[in-house]
Amino acid sequence: MRHHRIAKKFGRSTSHRKALMSSLVTNLILQSSIKTTLPKAKQARKDAEKMVTLARKGTLAARRLAASRLQSPVAVQVLFDSVVPSMDGRSGGYTRIMKLGQRRSDGSEMCLLQWVVLPVKAEAVAEATPVAAEVKKA
């Protein structure tokens, strides 16, 4: 019986499923929006929100955990430098799912998974910090 089992298996092996979710979350971080099927988006949303919660700690250990779960070091840097500062003041609900209708080929429910607040650029984050502003003035 599957009592209290939340994650869907998607008809894949464990390693394939983990790679799929890692890829979806990495692309969400890098592109700010991805188009996928509804069940995959629901699972990727859970993983993405956990990554933002982890990254909000800002510690070296959190950065290493994020690097182990994401497929790209660039995605880790974007997560910590752009996504987390833009989510400042939010206690959850970092992503939204917008339904797009059914796919023509097989009728799968398609959707758009995106951040609720668009991530700010790393340069804007650097300018907002008081230390960077003092360095610029000097």
C-alpha cells in the first residue's frame, strides 16, 4: 500500500526520476520558467521550493547541498545570488503553475511552472548591499 507516499514515480527508475527532477529544477532556476506536464510540474514545484528554502540559509553547507542536488554550478550561483534575494520577505509559495491546456499529440495536461517574483540580476543585488555601494563611491 502507498499510504503517506507523496512522490509520483512517473514510470521511471529512481535514478532516472531524480535526474528528471534535478533537470527540471535546474532549468527553472536558469530560465525562470519551464513548460512541462502538470504532474511533473507539481513534483518539480516541491523540489524547487525546498531548494529556495535551503538557499535562504546562505551557509556554505547549504551551498554544497544545493550543488549536490542541482546539475550545474551556474544554477547554484543564480539560485543564491538572484533567486533568493528576489524572494526576500516571502515565507513560502515561491512558484506558480499556470495551466495551458492539453497537448495535441497525447492529450497530456500541459502547464507553465514559473517563479512568482522574477529573479533580480546579480548586479542589482550587488548594488543593493551597503558594502558594494561604499566600494563604488570610493
